[in-house]
Amino acid sequence: MSTAGKAIKCKAAVLWETHKPFSIEEIEVAPPKAHEVRIKMVATGVCRSDDHVISGNFVTPLPAVLGHEGAGIVESVGEGVTSVKPGDKVIILCLPQCGECNTCLNSKNNICKEVRLSGTHLTSEGNSRITCKGKIVYQYITTGTFSEYIVIKEISVAKIDEGALLEKVCIIGCGFATGFGAAINSAKVTPGSTCAVFGLGGVGLSVIIGCKTAGAARIIGVDTNKDRFAKAKTVGATECIDPRDFEKPIQKVLFDMMNGGVDFCFEVTGNPETVETALASCHKDHGVCVIVGSIASWVQINISSQLFFSGRTLKGSVLGGWKTKDEIPKLVSDCMAKKFNLDPLITHTLTLDKVNEAIQLMKNGQCIRCVLLP
Ligand code: APR
Ligand code: ZN
Ligand code: ZN
């Protein structure tokens, strides 16, 4: 029996309050309105940003269905939707691409004006399409992938190759695209260059894959957790170091190792103190440092002015600089063509009802990426 045009009752992981676990609830997902798409979720990755909401570091209205890195199959579409149809395999875009705003019309930019990274995370017309026990439940960053079904705007979803393995490519939607694109698009890593990556979680490892793909000659992984070193080498790090093993500061270590500092450096720990260290590790004349890790909006970063009495560059990067609707499906195809391998990044696969376990694995540093299957 077709579900199109009717509300769907299904399960979702709902966060009612910060600092509390998710509860698995029965929710009601309304049919999609004009320019919206209802999707049956097949797989969703758990990202640090979801935990930042739980811990209160990212502020979003609650109750909410979190999760923003997912893939699924289109169940039905609202009026005027042209880019996807029922049955299509799709990837969720936590950064939309409306194609019409100043950002979308500028080839150098990717942070579409329609993005809702803070404030009220609602779909069009100011309403979530999800309710639970008669109450509106918001959809984190207008997505909310920790659910069996979701409704999102057409600009936040892209059709992908029908042969794609959704339980694998779902992590391209945030973590992989963010790290890989930081190297390829934001830093523009050059062949034969030297790179240092601070933080070897799922995003940092994706940066390493990007540096390797761009042809970097030396890629140094830096982490205080040595358990991450073996995997970093599997994906392309040429060496790994722990700052605590040296008496001198790590920027001095990298300066000496690399004859004056690295060409490209990436901050992927999410730690504000590491930004200055990463910048100082760059070559003073031409080094480029990209901040990839997300830091709470109220945090100030302290950087010595002396670091800018030089030619260094410090850059931001959001979702790897990709124009999402156009380019994320190409990353999925590249993955299928084995241009890069996501397998080392996915260390755990659990069912959606184990979402609290997945968050705990992430907090304890026991997983790289955990994928949930609704
Ligand atoms: N120096 C070196 N490594 C550090 C430091 C430090 N001062 N502090 C933390 N780390 C390491 C941790 O040991 C861990 O291996 O950084 C790594 C971070 O990895 P994850 O916590 O798994 O995070 P990840 O999912 O990769 O995301 C990294 O990017 O998108 C953001 O919100 C995300 O801020 C987070 C960052
Ligand atoms: Zn994310
Ligand atoms: Zn736009």
C-alpha cells in the first residue's frame, strides 16, 4: 500500500534535553509539502557535531531528532520537486545548495544562504514535519537523520548512483566530505608538498586521504592518542607523532622535521588551543593552515600576532568547500570507482536503537565512525 500523501508513524532517536541520552520514540512524519522530499533512511553516521548538541556546545531548539550524515531512498516528493523521484537513492546534504543565492551563484563559495547551522532548525514555512506525542520535534540542521523517515527540502538532498552502498557512502555526507575537501578545496594541497594533520579521528583521517589524493609527499599525523596511528598510516600518513613524546613544543618539532615548517597544516581536533600550534607549524613564508574542527561559537581563539609577521595563511572550511548538491554525488561515484576507500573509517555498525552506545563509543575514542541502521 502506498504511503504517499499520508503521515508515516515510525521510530526515531529524540533528544528532549541536553546532557541526557536519546530516547527511541514513535514519531509521526507528515507528507512532504512543495519543494520537500520524504526519505526512508537506510544508514546514518554519528558525527561529533551531534555530540556537541548533547553537551550544549552547539545550541539548537529541542526536542530534536539529531543526525545529519545519512543516505536513504526517496519515499515521496512534494509539488515542484524535479531533481529526485520516489525510489531514487539519495544522500542528505547538511549544507544545502539552493542554486540561486549569491553564494551558490559564485563558483568560489559553498555556504549557501539557506543553511541553518544555528537558531531554529525548521523546514520551509517555519515548521518541522515531525511530531512526537503531539509535540513538534525539530530536525537538527533541517535534517535529523536518526529516524526511519524524514522530510527535508529538495535543496538538502542529492540523487546518487543507484549502485551505491548506502551504509558506506552515508559518511560522505559530513565527516568524509569535510576532511577530504579541506585538503583538496580549502588548502589546495599541491603534489610533492608536506602536510601535518592535528587530530586523527574520522575527519582527520579524511583530511589525510585528501592530502594523499592531492599527491603530498609527506603527511604527518599528530595525535595524543597513539591508538590512532596505525589507521592513519593505513590511509596515507607517512609518519605519526604524539606531542607528549617531545620536550620541545610540537610546532618546533615540525619546524625541525620539515626544514622550516609544513606547507599545509590542518586543525582537526576541535580544540581551540591547537589552532595556534597548527598555524605555528606552517612554513612562515607560505604555509597554509585550515581550521576544520568545529569550535563552539562563543570561544575566542588566542593567536600571537608574531605568527602573522610572516606570509602564513589561516583559513576556515565548511563541509570541505564542496558545492554539495553538484559535488557530493560525484564523491559517491568516486568512492564506487575506488578512488578512495571509506572502509578504514567505519569501525562500527549498530542499529538505530543503540544510538546512545554509539555516542559513548565516540566519547571514549573507541570508534572512528559508527554507522547506524534504522
Ligand atoms: N593534540 C593532538 N590531538 C588531539 C588533541 C591535541 N591537543 N586533542 C584531541 N586530539 C585528538 C583526539 O585524540 C582524537 O583522536 O583529536 C582527535 C579528534 O578525533 P574525534 O574526536 O574522533 O573527532 P572527529 O570526528 O574526527 O572530528 C574532529 O571535526 O567536525 C569536527 O566536530 C568535529 O571538532 C570535531 C573535529
Ligand atoms: Zn557532521
Ligand atoms: Zn544557495
